[in-house]
Amino acid sequence: MKTVNHWIGGKTVEGASGNWGPVTDPATGAAETRVALASVDEVDAAVAAAKDAFASWGTSSLSTRTSILFRYRALLDAHRDEIAALITSEHGKVHSDALGEVARGLEIVELACGITTQLKGELSTQVSHRVDVSSIRQALGVVAGITPFNFPAMVPMWMFPIAIACGNTFVLKPSEKDPSTSLRLAELATEAGLPDGVLNVVNGDKVAVDRLLEHPDVAAVSFVGSTPIARHIYVTATANGKRVQALGGAKNHMLVLPDADLDAAADAAVSAAYGSAGERCMAISAVVAVGSIGDELVSKIVERAQKIKIGPGNDPASEMGPLITAAHRDKVASYVTGAAAQGSKVVLDGTGYTVEGHENGHWIGLSLLDHVPTDSDAYRDEIFGPVLCVLRVDTYEEGVALMNASPFGNGTAIFTRDGGAARRFQLEIEAGMVGVNVPIPVPVGYHSFGGWKDSLFGDHHIYGTDGIHFYTRGKVTTTRWPDPADTPTGVDLGFPRNN
């Protein structure tokens, strides 16, 4: 059986806790890998390695950091296929989707390579007589990232490249469901020349997470996952004096107006709802059809959904793979089997789906629910699977009100040919990321990713300018260098004024 251990201080460290978790191939259901689950002592060892490394890394030159990051970017590019294959083997997503994930992660590495311009300070001269004021941003120290199973390469790369470029050291706790990718990312970073201890990986479960949240030497925590866990991360870590960015769940809506290109809208709905088997925090899970277009739009979605090829992620013919675990598959299926009793019309039922030759895999087909009530479980919950809900409204205003009533505010989209309606939607919708005729509006690396309401806990979005500000803190210095010819001013107990 393959064993996935920890990466601490620039080398593999075998799990010493005696606790192991299974890592399953979702396409076969076979657990041929095990992952070490860290104890408190093992988490402490990773934090200690990061703290020791910060003493020199935090004072290293920007050119040293960026030269390593440029080499790292080249290594990641050279190993794209290998990393994507690791993702597919443990997550289940198809290879092309895994390659896309790696590509989006590389965007953030590229952003980190340009950190020199992002960390430039500010200087104001002569704010008062012979007084100058400067502002700089400095690293926090040891920071941690807790990342989800659905993007085992991209989400960690949203975090640690920027953090270490800013001068911090990093402890990553990836999902125990698909841990091999994060370990490989750390190995390649060391190969690129990253000093030992700057990037550490500890695998584990709640024990490891809670220790990171309370550890006195961890200055900040980044998290991506479900809303209940994001809330726990935020409350616990801030209570322990840490800076936190915790990205939670989503129920992303797509508003389709009567003037929209319905073929384009149907293509987008199928792509965004069923890509990666719906295991995306930016998946479209609710389509809101305005006016009389609902029946035609549903018909077009059905036509496309029925052609999707489901199979193992390493089969080039597959367009959608399995779900991450059998338990998650069963939970997703329960929303479909219970939908009719709660008032939905089940148009497509993907439960009970199997793939010949892989009958033990975590398979589920595409499901489509129409006329979904807003008080049903399928609408209220983040299903995180290939289940698309369609809701009907009469007007644009009714659609926006319905969407804004959701407790989630991650991403959203509108499909229309009307520029005025699109502009109005952009301003009125309560979500952090908006797409206009774009179903999955994940920002490019030099903007920031993050939602509103229960989709984000904390003040900063992730990567982009927000990410840089999250991993640094400001310092302002006021300086006076008096001239020998100046007349002494004497004691003045009044509040300083700029004259």
C-alpha cells in the first residue's frame, strides 16, 4: 500500500501518530493508499520548522525569493501532466479538467513572481518642516493554509506562493481525501531551491486543524471549504488572535433573461453545473429562468446533459468523472430521490448510475430538477454534486430578489443581450463575483477571489491585491532629520500638528 507522509523542514517525515486515513480511487472504489494523520506534536514540528526558517527567509531579498519562484513556475509547467494525473487518481476529475486546475494555480505563481512591484512602499516628503512619512508592508511570520479536496493543486497555489513571496513561511494542511498533490507541490518547491522549512505539509484531520487554529506561533490562517467549517475556522482562529480569511460554501445562481441566447445559456448551464461532477464552489447549481423561456431552456439543457460521457478520469473520452467518496455520492443522491416529495419536478435522475467495468466506483449521473421550491432541501443546501435546480420567476426584479435572499453570495451570472440589464445586475446583486454571459466568473490571478455573506468569513478575499494585503501588515514611519541651523523648538506638550 502506498503511504503519503508529511513534508517538514524540506524532507519527507514519516507519520508517527499511528493514525492513518484511507485514500480511495473514486473510479474504482479501491483504497490502495493511506495517508498519515498528524498528531499535535507533528503539527508543532511543522510550525517549529516554519518558525526557524522565517528567521532568514523573512529577511531574504526580493530578488532571491522571485528567482526561486521563477524556477518553481518552470518546474510546475514541466510537470503539468504528472500533477494532473495525481489529481485524477485521488479526486476523480477528468484529466483535462485537472490540467485546467493546474493552469489556474500557475496564474497565482506568476503573480507571486512579480511580487517586487506589489510590495513597493510609499513615501511622502515634507509633510511638516523637515518631516517625511513612509509606509511599508512586512511579512507576518508563520502562516497556515487549510485546503479542500475539490482543488488539491489550485487552492493551495492560491495561498502559499503569495505568502512566501511576501516573506512568510507556510504550513499547509491539505484534504486527507487527496493529499498526494500537495506533497508533490512541496517537493518541486524544494527542487526549485526553496529553503528547508519555508513550505511544510502536514496531513491530518480535525486534530491537525484545531492545533493550527490555536498554535501561538501561527499568525494567520487561510481556508477554503464549507460554510459550517469556515465559520468554525474563523471563530476559533480569531479567538486565538489570528488573522483569518475563510471562504465558505456557495449556491451560485444564473439568471437567464428572455432576450438571452438560449443555446449559449444552455451550454453554459450544463458546463458550469456538471463540470468536475459539480464539486466546485463556483459551480452553477441554480438556474433562474425569467418569463416564458423556462420550458425551452430546460429542454435545451436536457438535450445537452444526456450526451455527457461519464467515466474514469484517465479515459480521454470521459467528460465527467465520479464523486470523491461513496458517502458523498449517497448524500448527493438523497437530494434527488427526495426532490419530488418536496415539490420539485425530477426531469433527469442520475441516481443509480454505474460504469461498466468500474461498478465499485463512486458514480452518479446528471440530475436536473425543475420548478424547484425555495424551501426545499435541494435549493437551500450546497449539494456539491451534479444536480442542477431550475426555478421560474416572472420578472428580472423577482429573480434578483430571490437570489439576494440566499444566505450564500459567492458567484453569480446573468445571461442577456441587454447591456443596461447587465449593468444593473452587476450593481444590484449581492455576491462577490459576477459573470455577464460568463457562467463561472473565477477572476484572473491579478484580481481577487471571494464571496459575500455566508460565503466568506473575514475581511480579505484570496489572491490578488487582497491576498498580498492579507499576508502582510502595514508599518508607517515618521522621520525628522533636523538641520544644524534649525532653531531649537523647546518642549511642546500640545498634540503634534503638521505645519
